[in-house]
Amino acid sequence: MGKLWGGRFAKTTDKLVEDFHSSIHFDQRLYRQDILGSIAHATMLGEQGIITPAEADQIIAGLKELLAEIEAGKVQFDVAAEDIHMNIEKLLTEKIGAVGKKLHTARSRNDQVALDIRLYLREEIGQVKHLLLELIETLLELAQQHTETVMPGYTHLQRAQPITLAHHLLAYIAMFQRDVERLQDVLKRVNVCPLGSGALAGTTFPLNRERVAELLDFPAITMNSLDAVSDRDFAIEFCAAASLLMMHLSRFSEEIILWSSSEFAFIELDDAFSTGSSIMPQKKNPDVAELVRGKTGRVYGDLMALLTVMKGLPLAYNKDMQEDKEALFDAIDTVKGCLLVFTPMLATMKVREDNMRKAAQGGFTNATDLADYLAKKGVPFREAHEIVGKAVLYCVEQGKALEEVTLEEYRQMSPVFAEDLYEAISIDYCVQARQVPGGPAPAAVRIALQQVEKWLAASRQ
């Protein structure tokens, strides 16, 4: 069978060009979306009298049969047919005869591929969102177990102030909540039906575009045929949202890697989510977290690839745009793969609460609280800051912690110090006193966790 577009050509396509030009080896994953879109298109053609109802029924029956055969693994796609769209049409025509050639009436591969990608991405966004919600639920459960687990908070990777593990985990929950919301926002622009835009200028056939949109569960249709076939903003936007999501996973991975090291020893990863060394018998490596951190660069690259492909293209469709799929598919696959393994890694890790607390008690994490103590007694904060800075220097020189300095020693630094300073700088008090909304105090954290529970319930509806 010759090319479906071969009427204009006197020569056959060179084999090198055929292989270079073909996209079937990667766009075949769109087979279901292509068939569902074609069923909706054929239904509308029959209803509009563009083809007869009997022809429409024959095409639809053939497409459904073909879908079942593909899913049963009975179909071999042909590189010579170039892409999934022409493969489906070729296979349909072989199955039902010449009537199959009427399927492409009032349609171009340009609006067809735009439809298929939107249908595919719409489904994948739903799956990524589901995986994200599973991750957030796992983090929520972990945080609920550790509202009283004290650990150091860091700035510049230096111990800064005492917080709780639950508070730390809530920071990542907040990041992943934003990722869910971004995906929902991207979906608004994905969920628009471009079919009926033709190659670039619509068609003279009396199409009912709204009917196709209804059949495919699109809430709206595109309103400019040029833009509809040449727009890939929605794919770029997804890759941007995916890049932010991967950045959040990568930051978390970095902390998992640090925390699982002997230097921190805050957690121990489950054996099922760790690997060993081929030469060093003692090693237990956080390879899952390291791979997630590394794969983040792939998704960034996918985003940059799409931006670069699109940056110089005139309207409307150009063959460059065939390069959109591999980048988009890779971003989707990478994000889903990372989420699938990241969540159970967190769910199975062991928290070393004793080591976290011990670390929070070192590094003068209660120094700010000592300065606040003076400020609450009327000392201007800048003066209080200087006094406590000198107290810390004294402790460094004497090898003491702030709570080990005697009251007499403190009074030499400032007469404002009194016996109640020791309560003010106890690690537990330092955490519990930070009850501002969004703070690390167990009471504030529990309120935040309740809000996450409500958000999760609403997001699953």
C-alpha cells in the first residue's frame, strides 16, 4: 500500500528518510487516544450527514475491533506508515475496506495529533496527581507520628533553631500541595478540544466541533485554528510544573541522603529501598534518593528541549513539532517513576529520634531564644543579640552549652538574666513556645496537619 499522501509524488521515499521521518516507534503509545478521537470524529461525521450513518457505524465498529486487537498484542505497527495516525487509518482500511478512507474527511493530522496529545496528557496529569496525593498522605501519616520529635532546623546547612520532624515534613507537604495545584491549573489549558481546526484553516465541511468536544469530555473548544494546531504551550507548561515537582523531590532526596549518612544518622532507609557496594561489604547506599536527584536534570532537559523546539517556529504546524512527544513522554515517565518509588521509600524508613534530639541540643540552636528572653525583659533586641553572641563565644571557648553556663556567669554578661532563663532555653520549651500559625510548636503543627487532612479529602473528590 502506498503512502496515504503519495498522490503528489513521483518517487518513493528514500529508506533513510523513511526511518528518520517516522515517529511510530515513540508515538504508538497514543494508539488509544487516536482511536477514541477517531470514534468521536466518525460519530460526528455521521450525525452531520458528511458520511452516512451506516458508514459511520462501520468505521466505529472497525475502530473498536482494532483497539481490542492492539491491546491484545495482535497488531504490528508499520514504520512505512510513519506515525500512529496513519498506522491506525491503514489498519482500519485493511479491516473494513474503502469506507475506512472516509475517516479522515474534514480532518488533518495536524489537529489530530494536537487532540491525541491533549487526551493523553489529560490522563497522565490525573495519574501524576494521584501519585502526588499518595505521597502527601504518606508524609501526613509520618508527620502525625512525629509532632513531638525534636530535631534541628538548618540555615546554610548549619544548625539554626530547634523544630520538630513533623514541622519539617509539613514544609515538603506544602511544596507538593502547590505541585498538585499547578497540575490542576495546567489541566485547564490542556482540556480544550482542537479537532476541527484542520491543517490550519478549519474546513468547509459543516462540522459540529462542540459535539466532538462533548463526546470526548472536553469542556471547551479552541477558538483559533492556527493556534490550535501550532500550540504546545500546554505541553511546555506541564514540563515546567513537572520540573518544579522534580526540584522538590530532589531537595527532599538531598536531605534523605544527608540524614541517612553516619554523620547525621537521623534515619535509616529500609533494605528494600537501599543498595550495596560491589567492593565494600559495609555499604548501604541511598541509591533511590540519588537517582531521583539525578533524574531531575532529565526533566529540566525535557522542558528546555520543548522551549527550544518552539522558540523560532512560524505559524502554523512545522515538522519540528514532532520533537514534542519524546520530551513530553520522558518527562511524564520520569516523574511517575520517581513518585512510584519515592513514596514507599519514605513510608518504610526508620526515624532515629534520639539522634535528631541530640543534634538539636548541640550547635547553640537555643541562642535566639536566649536573645528573645532578654528582649521580653525590655532589652533592645540588637543589644540582646550582641550579649548572646558574646555568651556563645564564651561557651565555645569554655566547651560549654548555653544551659551549662551558671547564673553568676550570665549575670556578668547582663544583670537582666534571672533563674527563669533556663526554662526559656530548654529545647522542649523553645519548640513549644513557637505557637504562631505555621510554626513548629506541636499545637500549631497539629492544626496544620488537620488542614492538610481536609485539603487531601477535597483534592480526592
